[in-house]
Amino acid sequence: VSASPALLEIGTQPRHTSDLYAYAGTFGNQVLCIDLKSEKILWRYEHPKWRFPFYASAAVTERVVVVGGRDKMVHALNPDTGKAVWTFAARSRVDASAVIVGERVFFGTTGGEIYALNVNSGEQVWQFVTGSSIVASPSVAAGKLVIGSADGVLYCFGER
């Protein structure tokens, strides 16, 4: 595993009857879904053409797993099956983790772009060019998106 796993707990019953899943990218070009209760790998995703490692941690909801790769793409996967829902060509490596907020997924690239995509379709809805590599993951709080670039600039987006 190349980054921190993202965890998703399914079920409304007490913790001992819930299912807990971990989603993580690997240096071996795969994204894995691991059932932590049974300690089994439920599925493995590999892009059918490109073979690049995943350095970024996944962002996960009950509807989608989103993870950026060294293949210069962001992959959205079905959390139950591991099948690709959509992919987005970012044109630069995506080493930093994405964050999902409502219907948007935000991430930065080593080419210095910050993107917002529609989490359901992968359609680009916003982009900002920083001019410096983004290798840090974004944070979201109080309606603000905060992300730093490699040249030491900290960006904050949102209403004043």
C-alpha cells in the first residue's frame, strides 16, 4: 500500500455487526478494497491500459471511491465492485489525495492545477492554475477549500 487507506463503515447496527472496508492504492498499480471484518481483498482495480502506481489516498463515500494516480488521471470507482464509474485526464500526476464535498471532488496536480469535478460524472466544473506543483492534499472547513503549493503559497477558496 502506497498511501493511507480510506475507511468506509456500512450499516446502522452496533459496530460489531457493521461492515468496515478499507480502500487503498498500491505501488503495484492497483486500488484495493479490503473487508476488515473478514480480512479479505474484495476487489482489485487496475486501469486496463496504463500501469502506474497510486501515491494518493482515496476519498470515499457510500457511492464512490475517488483516487488520483501517477498515470495523470483521477479514477472514480464503484465502492462495491471496483468497476470504473469515470476517469478524468488531469494531464499531470495526481500524488495528493482528493477530498469529496457534497457533489464535488477537489484535488491538485503536480502541474500546479487545482480542479473541482462533479463527483457523479467526472465533469470538470472549476479549475485554478497556481504555477507551482500541488503535492499536498486539500482541506475543507467552514465552506472554504484550503490547499498549499510547493512554492510555499497557501490558497483559500470560498466566500469571504
